Amino acid sequence: AIIKNISILGSTGSVGTQTLEVVRANPERYRVVALTGQSNDELLIRQSLEFHPELVVITDEGKYLKVKEALSGKGIRVITGEASLVEAAALTSAHMVLTAVVGSAGLRPTIAAIEAGKDIALANKETLVVAGELITALAKKHAVKIIPVDSEHSAIFQCLVGEEEHSLEKIYLTASGGPFRGKDREFLAGVTKAQALKHPNWVMGAKITIDSASMMNKGLEVIEAKWLFGLAADQIDVIVHPQSIVHSIAQFKDGSMKAQMGLPDMKLPIHYALAYPERVDTKFPRFNFLDYPELTFFPPDPVSFRNLDIAFQAMRKGGNMPCIVNAANEVVVNAFLQDRLGFLEMSDVIERCMSEVPFIGEPGLVNYLETDEHTRIFARQLVTK
Ligand code: NDP
Ligand code: MG
């Protein structure tokens, strides 16, 4: 087989390190050509010494010299600054870019990768939430594939292989419900970040773990699905499924449904995205039905968890509204992680931003970048009050 060259944006994170596990297990298939990290210089250095990429990006400029020194004489180019992510994304030798940075920081590098003709393995859902219309149009123009890494979207993507586009009626995204499933607002008002960081089924980065606890993750995923699969709001439903075995479901116009299942392990959708359209032998543990005699399903609770409705509203409104919601959410999640905001107050701040940051119906890139910045400033003011 031809070796696929992969540039990994956010290699020091949860998805990034799991991607490197997949690469490590399949050296005859994949080669890493670029790695990027933000603050975890030590891990980035270790990864670079093991995988010998051409290019290493440490976005935190204060850590540049340390990384550069550690890798000197190894034939590895080391660069720094947030803008340098774009270089890793557009690197000539890369065939595919796996986007595993967190937040809207992924927007510009993803655009650069698409413009350079790289296929995208997309974990960084915030980029599609912020600018889904722009990103999908650009991918079409450059004939670039966007293959989802997010487990629910990988599930839908897999269900759609071999189907005609007009056959899809609707999708059901499954949600585990997170650590606070079944809790009421009184309970949620007092929860701590330590409680919120304990996800029952997945070990993930801090931001997405809080998003999972607040249901904003599912809200972002609804918008992500809209753009990946070209769906209208009423074609997307969310169903709570605490075991995280059914990763999502596609329903077709004849009434037939396909679900994709498996043990919750991000390495499966990561490897699927890297190998697509092939499937590769793995040694991952296999699902055993008898270990799960009961798979259960519930409706989401819109009273305790308002974020799902907030995301649906933003999606229906369109324009820069999803960008406003995403930026506000990034600020409130940070504040919650620093004990500066209560769990329920996160949705309050997001809603204030939705009503007060200027709406733009048909934004371009500059509008998205400005909206992102303005919303952050406004949300930070609300948090400080
Ligand atoms: P992590 O926080 O674990 O990792 C984020 C990565 O991005 C790290 O390498 C981090 O560097 C880097 N990074 C953080 N901020 C910036 C920035 N401003 N500029 C450049 N690099 C930055 O996140 P996850 O791996 O959990 O998530 C990554 C993305 O994948 C998110 O969009 C998330 O929603 C999505 N996703 C994650 C899943 C999971 O299982 N974790 C599942 C599905 C989707 P450093 O650590 O060195 O500071
Ligand atoms: Mg997901």
C-alpha cells in the first residue's frame, strides 16, 4: 500500500495522542509529517523524537526555544506562533490533515488545508459550527473530502456508504447524557468542575468533557451534522443512550434504519477516517452483546439542559449565530473550569451573547473572525460581573 502522509494538528491532546497510537500500530500505512502542540512541550518533544516529522509547531511562543533545542540536529523544522498552524496544515508533503485542536482556533488552519488540497480528518467540530457553510463550499470547490472523526458523525458517514444522497430521511445522534443525566436544575446549580470532568464512557480533553456534561457537545454536533450531511434542522434528532454503544442512526425514506455500533473507543473512528475508504484489521476488543443485555434510549431533558435548544435555535437562525454561540461557549467553559462561573450560568451568558452580539445574515471569513472576537470580549465582561 502507498504510505499516507498525515499532518496532525493538536497532537498533544486526547484525539491527537490516540491518532499517534493508530499510526504507531500501522507504520506501513501512515507517516507523520507534522505535529503541533500548544502548551505541552515535553510531550510534543517526545512525540517528535519518536515519529520524526518534517515540521513541528509549538504555538506557545514561550516554549519555542526549549522545543527547538531539544530537536536540534534531528532534521526537524520547528516553528512557533498561532499562525504557524497554517503551515502545518498546508505542508506540501501531507496527504491528509487531522484537525484535533480545540475550538475556533482550528478555523484558519482548516481553511489553509482545504485550499492546499488536503483531505481533512475532522475532529475539530467547532470549525464546522463556526463556519460550516464556508468550509463545506470550500471543500467542494477544491474537491477535498471531509471525513468526520467525531464518533457520532463517523457512524452516520459509515451508514451512508453505498446510499444515494436523496435516500436519507433523517438522522438520530446518540448522546450518553454525560455525568449529570437525570439531574434537576437544583442539583446542577451546585456541581463542581471535578464532578463535571468525570465522564461515564469517554476520556477526553477538558473542554469537550464539560460540553458533554452541559449537552452543548450534542448541540455543536447537531450543527456539525447539518453541514457534513447537508441536512435541515428537522432532519436531525437527538436521543440519549447512556451505554454509548449505538454511535448514531441513519433513517432512510423507505423507513429502514441503519445504526453503527461498537465499544466506545475513539481509535475506531480515528482509524476509519485515516483509512477511508478501506477498513483495516485491528486488535481492538470486540463488542459482546451479552455484556450489554440492555441498551436503553431516552429523550433529552430540555429543562435541566438548555444548551441543546440553544444550538437548535442558532442553527435555525443561521448566519453568524452558531459562531456567537460557539465563542460564548468557549469563554464560559473556560470560566467554569477556573471556578469563575456556575454550571447553569453558562447557558445564561450564551443567551445574552445571542441577543446582544450583532447578527450578520450572510457572513464571510472576516465577519466570522470578528464575531468570534467580539463575542469573546462581551462574554468575558458578563463573566466578570
Ligand atoms: P484536548 O484539549 O485534549 O487537545 C487539544 C489539542 O489542541 C492539544 O494538542 C492542545 O495543545 C492544542 N491546542 C489547544 N488550544 C490551542 C490553540 N488555541 N491553538 C493551537 N493548538 C491548541 O482536546 P481533544 O483532543 O479532546 O479535542 C480536540 C477536538 O476534537 C475538539 O474540537 C473536540 O471537540 C473534538 N473531539 C474530541 C473527542 C475526544 O474524544 N477527545 C471526541 C470527538 C471530538 P496542548 O495540549 O499542548 O496545550
Ligand atoms: Mg461526539
